[in-house]
Amino acid sequence: VAFNTEVLAALETLILSETGRGTQLEAQAAQLEAQGADLWAAITTHTGQLDALSDLWAAITTHTSQLEALGDLRAAIANTRELLEQQQVALKLQVDFVQRQAFVRHHEGIGDLRTELVEMGLLIGEFHKKLDTAAAELRLRQGAVDLLLNEVRRSLPEPLSPQALEKLPRAMDAMYADFEEVFRGPSVHVTEVVKEYLPDVLALDRHGPIVDLGSGRGEWLELLKDAGVDAYGVDLNQEFVEQCQARGLKVLLADACEHLAGVSERSLSAVTAFHLVENVPIDRVIELIDLSVRALQPGGLLILETPNPENLVVGASSFYVDPSHVRPLPPGLLAFLVEARGLADVETRFLHPNAASNLRSPRDTEPWSGDLAPLVEAINARLYGPQDYAVIGRRL
């Protein structure tokens, strides 16, 4: 019993010892558990930090790639800048070359223009020589006619009265027929020139004849006759009158204004006068227009053609070749007179340019073409533009 008691006591002591130890172990386990929780929290925190470090590393990697791309871009920019500088140098060389070529072509173009101007001057000089020769021939013919008339007068028993002298052919009549052939051109040429007025006349509602004042060689009258239009002419040149009458044309030897004054009012379909108004003073031009307005039927036409003094060759030179010319009439003046004296629908037509003599306009590829082209155009317009013009008015 004593032994068992001691054993029980020892066991109890052992149990108590183990229980204390178990409590100690439980405390240690609790402590370890707390430490484990802290460790886990720390591990979790470090895991987040590791994730952040991973993101940071990825960002660093990305920025590194961007920096590498930026470096490539800078290298490309540097290469592009170098290429642009090379192209700029090449372009400057090309510009210098083109400027030198333009300079050379400019001087070549000026040389061509100077050559053409010299040639034109030579042509004008030849033209003046021909004019001088023609003028000398006219003076010789005039002198021969005057001598003939003086011989006729001396052979008569007594001086002629003014009425008798009027019956003698005028000194200029025969000579002027030759003059027209030389300076206005052959009849075939004049016929082609005046043919453009035929549509104007054929479009009229005609109830009376057409009168051509200063009908000359009768080219216009022949055209009207062939077209079946009733027409007649009036001229002071007896030579012309007789030639026209011999060809079966109706032409009267009379003064234009005196004839119109004797015509019934509103009896004519049209009044035409080609190269007549420049041969009479301005007051006679106005009188001729007034008498034409009086003689025209309603809707009738007045057609006046005359040299164009806006062409400088005409206004300064060729106009004065004809000794019967009094003064040139600017287009604006004649159109104003026709309209001011009562005609309507007044039209000015510019005719017969001498385009064959035009200076050549510079090509677009030639240097300074933009500056020279207007100058050449102005020279051509003033020297080789329309040589004649017509003013056409309609009676209301």
C-alpha cells in the first residue's frame, strides 16, 4: 500500500508536472501561433511588395524600351536632318543652275525680240520707200494732167466759164482710179472685204432701194446686184461712174449730200458709205448722217466704214497716202455722231487686222514671258490691229 501510495503520489506529481508543461506548451503554441500570424502578415506584406516590385520592374522594362525607341528616334531625326541638309544643298545648286539658264534665255529672248524689231524697221523703211516712189509717180501724173489741161485751155478761142469747166473731166478722176488699184487693192480683194456686210442687208425688210455713197469701182453694187437687191450708187468721180455704167450698174454722177437732200423721206432701205467720211470736213459728215436719217425707212441701216486711226500705222502714216483724205475719225467720235443724230442699236465693228505681221509672243517656257507678253500684245494691237472699222446704226 505504501508503495502504491508513493507510486500514485509520483504519478500525481508527474501529471501535475506534465500539466504544467502542457500549459507551458499551450502558451508556447499560442505564442508560436501569434508569431505565425505575424509572420504570415509579414509574408503577405512582402508578397504585395514583391508584386509592386514586379510592377515596378515591368514599368522599368517598359521605360527602358521607350528610352531605346527614343534613342532610335533621335538617331532617325539626326539622319533625316543630315539628309535634309544634303537635299537643301542640292536644291540650292539646282536653283542657281535654273537662274543662270533663265538669265541666258532672257537675254536670248531679248535678242530675238530685238532682231524682230530690226526686221520690222527694215520693212517699214521699204514701205516708206514704196510710198515715196508712188508719191513721185502721182506728182508726175498730176503734172502731166495739168499740162494737158493748160494746153486745152490755150487751144480754146476764149476762156472757159465755170459751167463749161465743170463739164471737163476732173484732173484727178482718171488718176484716182489707178490710185485705188495700187493702194486699196484689186477689185477682187475689195469684193471679199465688203462681202461681210451682205447678211446685214439681206436681213432687212426692204421696201426701197439701197444707195451706196462714193460707190467707186462698184464692188459693193455688183454684190448687191448678184444677190437680187435693188441698189444704186452715187459718186463724184466721172471715171468711176462711166466704168460702172459700162458694166450695167446704176450709178449717178452727183455729190452725196446733194443727192440725199433730193431723195424722198423714208424711201431708202439702207445707206452705205465705204471710205467716204474721211474725205469730207466734220460738218459735212454730220450733214450726211442727218440726211441719211431723213431718207431711211424705219428699220433701215446706215453703214459707214473708214480707216481706223487707233492703229498707229494707219493713223500716223497710211491714212495720209490718199491725198483726198481730210482727217481721220476716231471710232468713238463717229459712233457718237451716229447715235447723237438719232440712230439706234449703234454698233462699232473693228475690221481687217494685219495679223500676219504680228510679233511673236514669248513662250511660257521662256524667261520673263509674263512681263514681255503684255508688251508684245500691246505692240501688235497698236501696230497690226484692225486697219478699218465700221459704225452701223438703225433708224427707228
